[in-house]
Amino acid sequence: ISQELNCNVFVDYSRIQSQETQIFDELEFAIQEFLNTTVWTEDQYEPLERIDCNFSIQLISMPTVGVFTATAQIQSNRPVFNTDYKSVVLNYVDQEFNFNYQQGTALDYGENQFSSNLTSLLALYANIILGLDYDSFSPEGGKIYFEKAQNIFLTAQSSGSAIWQDQENVNGKYSLMTDFINTQLDPMHQNIYDYHRKGLDKFTADPAASLTVIIQILDNIKEQRELVAFSIWINSFFLAKSEELVKLFEKADPAQKSR
């Protein structure tokens, strides 16, 4: 059985006024089990190959027991060849991560059916994590998972829940999901591959050549940014990579730094 994700889940319920905290602990455990035990692909993963990721869920309010308004920060990491360093691939905050959860409820999921906001949200981001990870190892390797994410979103949208009706929000999950399948942003998939395989993975062997590749990728992204009015994917790329880019160029030659 394939288990692709190695996900840590943290549920912050400090804003919720309730003496009954058991539901929050159970919720945290249920989400982590769902993400880590669901079979998301047809590929076989060794334990060390599982994708490290984090879901940090901030519960904002609980109008009635088991009904939550929440936000969530989703992060995923990728190992860099020949190092113990892990590069952040996805860093995204969903401001509308609202869902219902009752104690003892199983998190049921079917790829082509809507069960609940919670399972659809988790499945959506699991496939986005997979898509970006596969993109980073092979050119356009994540295409199938971005298509699955789109299907999950559209299926959930038919439920009528407000969190899936955010087409006008340029920072929302709809905009993020559609960026991955937007043909205008097709070169970004190649950029993700080149950045990780030709840049990061070869950095220890030839730092100067790797930085030259990364500079070219940044130029490519600049060109793509000029083609689209706004891209949450490009913004989230820099949110994930900004600190890393600073560190990569710390010891670069003056010409590369200037560029």
C-alpha cells in the first residue's frame, strides 16, 4: 500500500471558548491519519521517500458544536540531493478553511464525490502537494494531480458551500488551483523542475553553475509575471523561496549578486 505523505497536523483552538477539548485532539488526530493513510497515487513509496508536509489549522470560532470557521497554512518540503537540507515547495495560507466535524465521525473520501468540506479541503491540498513535488522531479510530472485537484474543487463547488465560491478572490483556493492548470503559466511547471533539479540538486557540486540556472529561472518567471495580471502561484513560489534565495546568493560573486 502506498502512503505518500508524511504530514504533521497542528490544530490551534486557543480562540475557542470551550471546556471540552477532546474534540480538538480527536480532530487533529483524524486529519493527520486521513492525510497519511489515504492512498493518493498508484506509485510505490519507500518510507524515506514520503513527502514531508505540515497543516497548521487555526480555529477562529465555533458557532455551534462541531461547526468551525478556520484558516490553514499548508507547507510541503522537498529534500535536496546530497544534503540534509529540505526546500520549501509550497507555502500557502487558506483564509477560508471552514468545515464541520463531529466527534467519532469517520473522514470518508471518494475521488468523484463530495462528502464534506473537510475531506475535500484535505484532498485538494494533498493533490496540490503531490503535483508540485512531482513537478520538481520530472518535467510536468505533477499534471495528473493538478487535474485531480481541479476535479475535487469543482465537485465540492456543486455542494453550494460558500468556501468553494471564491472565484473573485485573487488569493483564494480557486485562483491557486486554476493557476496550476492555466496554459499561460505552463512554463512555471518547467521552472519548478529546473529550479530544483538543475539548481538546488546540483548546488553542492557546482554552486556557480547552479546560480546561473536559478538566475535564468527568475528571469523566466519575471517574463511570465508580465503576461498575467496576477498569479497567486508565482506569489506563493516567492513566499516559499525568498529566504532560500537570499541564502543561495550570500556567497555568490558580485556580478551574480548584482544581477
